[in-house]
Amino acid sequence: MIDLLVAGGGPAGLATALYGAQAGLEVAVVERRTGVLDKACGEGMMPHTLSHLDHFGIAVTGRPLRGISYIAGERRVDATFRAGAGRGVRRTVLHAALWQAAEAAGVKLVHGEFGEITQDAESVCAGGFRARYLAAADGLHSPIRTSLGLSRPSRGPRRWGIRRHIEIAPWTDSVEVHWAPGAEAYVTPVAHDCVGIAILSASRGGFDRHFEEFTELRDRVHGHGHGQDRAAGPLRQNASSRVAGRVLLVGDAAGYIDALTGEGMGLAFSAAQALVNCVVQERPETYDRQWRRLTRRYRLLTAGLVAAGSHAPVRSRIVPAATALPRVFAAAVNQLAY
């Protein structure tokens, strides 16, 4: 019997495995997909996210990010990260680095289907393994969360995301959030010759249809090549708890509101650390409370912004208000960046 079995080999699952290995646990990861994984992601990492990678001794190539900018027409407000630079990193680069680090740490990495989960008072069985605990890191639409009866109907606006990489030299060293009546476009420099543009909207549809709302941004990148579009959604997912016996949810599987504030990766890594601490202490029942504490600022601010953005009169005032109160905007950004 091993100590910790991780379902899902994305960044959240691999971070959980790395924290487990560092704590002296015997860890295995089961991932059904092969190769380097990609997904619809804004790819901007906050300073506190980089601190986790530093803890693992992982250095990833990308572009430094000095802060966040909100833009709507001629209005613009900038907030600089006080805790140091963030980084724009291709999701594939991040995944490859985490996978290699987990392999070097002695984590058993398996490609295969996870199958049925059974558990008793002492262990969990799944994917051909018997483990003391299982960390479910199987993504936004987590089958494990659903099979355990932890999924709950989500309230509030339903939103979708779609991302495209544009082959162009970055013109910014911040994550630019461009606001339009029906969507936001998140511009993240990720390489010397590439920016990622992720569009979040309450309506479904292809990238080009949504991109019509962002005239200046569209004109800036017109004529440049681009990669394959990737989409995800609906983004809002709700769980009644992050714990069911010896199974603990982490990453997007634990519940998600929206990508609007860019905190997803940092929260996943922090939750991975908390999960492993609970396993080491043999106190899995405390994990849900710790997760709620860790994610409280994200949940309050993100839910508030998404709700405000769903009402046209309020939405049109978000950037003007941030412009009029730059210190408040900077404080909010840095609350999320730490």
C-alpha cells in the first residue's frame, strides 16, 4: 500500500505529488492522457505561484510580468506586483517542468484509466493501486467529484473561456485585461515571439466571433499567425465539500468560480500543500476548512466581479472606477498576488 495516490497529472496533481514526495510519502500519479498536456489557460502566474515553483527548485522559461492592467477604450489603470514579478509561461512548458520534477523526486508516474474508486476505513483502491489517501486532481468537470456525490449545482452567471496564441513580439510586460460589453480579453506575454489571448464570456462561440468586440486589440495582431484555439467551460463549478472519507479534491476539481482574477494556479498549488499536510497529520477532515480559508479572498472578489460584470450598467463602470481609484485597484491586485 502506498501513502498517496493522485488522480490526474496536470499542474495541480503534480504539485500535490511533489509536496507529498518532499514530505517523505510514497506517491503515485495516474494520468489517462499521454504527452505534454495543454488546456485553455491564461498562462499568467502570480508571484505567489512562482514561490511554489521556487520551493520545488523548478525554473520555467517565459516572460516576466510586472502587474495587471485594466483597459477599456482610452481608459487604462495599472497595478504593479509588490511581491516581485510574476511570469507568463506556456502551459506546456509548465507541465513538462512539473512532470520532470516529479519523476526526479521518485514519484511513480502512470498513464492509464483510473476506473472505479472504492474505499474503507484504512485505504482507497483505484487505478490498480491501494493507497492510504487519494487526491482527486481530475479537472474542472471532475468525474471523481461527481461519482462521490460532491458536485452541486452552480449559482450565478455561466461563463466560458477560449485561448489563442498569437505569433507576435509582446508589447506589454503586464497581463492586460481588455473589457468589452460582452467579454474580457486577457493578454499574457509568454515568450519573446508569442502572446496568449484568452477571452472569457457569458456566451459560447468561436474566438473570432468574440474577438470582434476588441477592435484595437484585433487590429494590433491582425496578419500574425496563431496556434490552435482551446476552449473550456462552463467555468463555475461547485462542490459541497473537498473531502469524502479518504478522498480529497484539489485544483479545479475542488470547485471553481472564474478565471477573471488569474489566481487558479496559485490556489491549486497552495491547496496541494495543505492537502499533503493533512495527509501527513492523518487529519483529512480538516482539509475542507483549510481550503475554504485559503480560497476565501479569491471566492469573494471573483464572485463579486463576475456578478457585477453580468449587469451591463455596472460592468461599464468597472474600469472607470478602477481608474478613479488606482490605489484601491492596486491593493486588490496585490491581495490576490501574495
